Amino acid sequence: MLIVKKFGGSSVADKERIYNVARRCIEDYQKGHEVVVVLSAMGKTTDGLLAKAAEINPNASKRELDMLLVTGEQVSVALMAMAMQALGVSAISLNAHQVMMHTNSAYGVAKLQRIDTQRIRNELDAGKIVVVTGFQGVNRKDDMTTLGRGGSDTTAVAIAAALHADKCEIFTDVDGVYTADPRIVPNARKLPEVTYSEMLEFATLGAKVLHNRSVELAKKYGVELIVRSSLNHEEGTVVREGTKMEKMLVSGVAADENTARISLIGMKDEPGIAFKLFNTLAMHNINIDIILQSVGRDGTKDISFTVARTDLKDSIALIEENLNNFTATRYEYEEDVAKLSIIGAGMTSNPGVAARMFEALSNIGVNIKMISTSEIRITVLIDRADVTRAMRAVHDAFEMVSA
Ligand code: ASP
Ligand code: MG
């Protein structure tokens, strides 16, 4: 079997953990498997490098930032190969340039385009464990690029796809994907498996287990992902296309507190108004989430929507500037809100899921301000102060059962 194993920064934070990872990889190697290891930079190295850059030049060019950041991963792969060699196993470390992991030119947010497999293949054929830098690539100019924070997951999946690996294990400091954040919902359970689509919803909703792009890539190439802990041998959560006959009705509850609601009141009820508003926001790179438009009455309508709380200030500035243009008489906004979502691939074919969620919220007196749905997700906007008890109540209402 060919196995790609990815370890995040906390899993290689110090000597002891590096040896722990080395031993884990050697276990598979000694069972006769081919092993490719993808690593992040040790601990908080990347944050540290960014802080150093800011000290020297707060407006450092993106090219030089990438040149700096790629050093973090080179440290961890070299030390890992040394640890494996010390344990008597033949291993080699490779950076993005040695492998040739081609990306586009966008420094800091580069997209992987193609990975040459020849070098890795040769080293595997020579009987080595191959340890590869995550997060980095090489662009057309032969410059180093990075894939964006948390990008090592994406490197691992891309390598697994390119090598047609049998599985791609993502090791982290949690045991897998849970039905809810166990720090908030004490009876949350670890999920044995989730579909790619569910995982994408979880990731988008701020359950930061996997880099979003890694899940998209895994889905595209059908790479089976396993999320598990580097600190124990628990099974973890398998991410793949829904194979079970009975999909989970609801597989998890997630909250996102980085949100704010904006309403524009008394806009003209005529074509083009919504376009003007959302086009203006889009041109300033402000992402809109839930949108609600009232029914027109006496020739006017109201539009409410949510933005990331981090975009609230810019959004309000644009709205003030354009209030006449948008034909609104006034606007309001609310910051102390949060999104609460339930996610489940089995929702599609089961009526009454939304009602059950709303009942659970009504039973504890939580008011719903806005609602939005996708095929496998229902999201409500509520007061931020209600998040903890709302999560628990909704989690209890579904007990995360199979459909
Ligand atoms: N070291 C990079 C970061 O901290 C990439 C990664 O961890 O995946 O964002
Ligand atoms: Mg990570």
C-alpha cells in the first residue's frame, strides 16, 4: 500500500514529538508499505516568521514573504529525515523545488497545478521513506510560493492524488471530526465517517480540522482522507463519498461567531436595486452570506444580509456612502449575532428536519433572526449570547442519529 501521512505543526513541535512521528511512520514502513510524509513547520514557526518579517518591513513584498515562510517546512522535513535515520531507517527529505510542485504565480495564495511524481517515485523505489515539505510550491519563474495558511493539508492530498495513494491520513491534535465542538457540547461524539460535502460545510463553518481546499481536492480526485490524532492510535474519521446506504440525517452542529447582520430599510421595490447593493460589496471583496428580502409593500422593500464581522466596518462605510444610490431611507446593523448550523447528507430526503431544529430552539426561547439552507445544511442566525445553550439543545434534539 502507498500511504501519504500529513502531520501538522503541533505534531512536530519538539524533539519528542518529531521522534513520535518518525516512529509512527516507521511502523507502516516496516509493515511493507510505501510511506510519503508531508509536514508543516514546527509549532508556531510560521507565525514567528511572519512576526519577524513585520519587524523588518511591515509592507514586505509577497515574494520575499514566501521565500521566508518556506524555510519553516524545510526545517521540519530535514529534522524528520534525521530522526528516521537515527532510528535506522533510510529516509530522505525533499522540498517543493526538488519534487517540482508547480503552482500558479500568486505568492501567498498559490494554487497547486501539477506535481512531478518522478523524484518521489525514485526515492520510494530505492526503499526510502520520503519526507516532503507541505504548504509550498514553485511558480513559472522558479520562485518559491506558499499555498495560504494551513496549506499543508492541500499538499498532502495533492501528492496522494498524483501518486494514486491508497490513503491519505491527516494527523492533528484532535481525534477526528466531532458532531459538535466537545468543549461546548460535552456529549459530542466522534463521527466514524463523513462525506466530502459534509466536511466542506464543517470546514466552511469554522470547524478548523481541515483546510477547505484540501477537501475540495480530495473530492475531485476521490482521495480517501482519514483525520486522526498523532498522539494516540484511535481510528479517526474517514472522509469519502457517501457509501453507507443510510446517510446520517444530521451529522453535526457548528457555530460561527464571525458574523454580523446588516439591514437596508425602505429601498425602492424595482429591478436593479439588489444588484447595485451586492455588486458594490462584491467589488470591494466583501463576501455576503445569508440574504433575506422582504415582500414589497407600498413600493418599498427591505434587504437584510450577513457579512463576516471582520468586514462589518468596510461594509457600513460603503453603505453610508451609497445610501441614496441604493434608494434606502436608512440602515441598521447588529454585531452580537452568530450562525448556528446543522449539517447532514441525509437531510435531502427527509422532511421535518428544519422543523425539529426550530422546535428545539423555541423550547429554550431562542429567537431566530434569519434562516438559510442548502441541500445538506440549515443555518439560523441567533443572538451570540445564546450560542452555547442553542448548540446543546439542537445537538440533543437530533442525537445525531442515522436517517
Ligand atoms: N506552516 C503553515 C501554516 O502555519 C502551513 C500549515 O501549517 O499547513 O499555516
Ligand atoms: Mg493545519
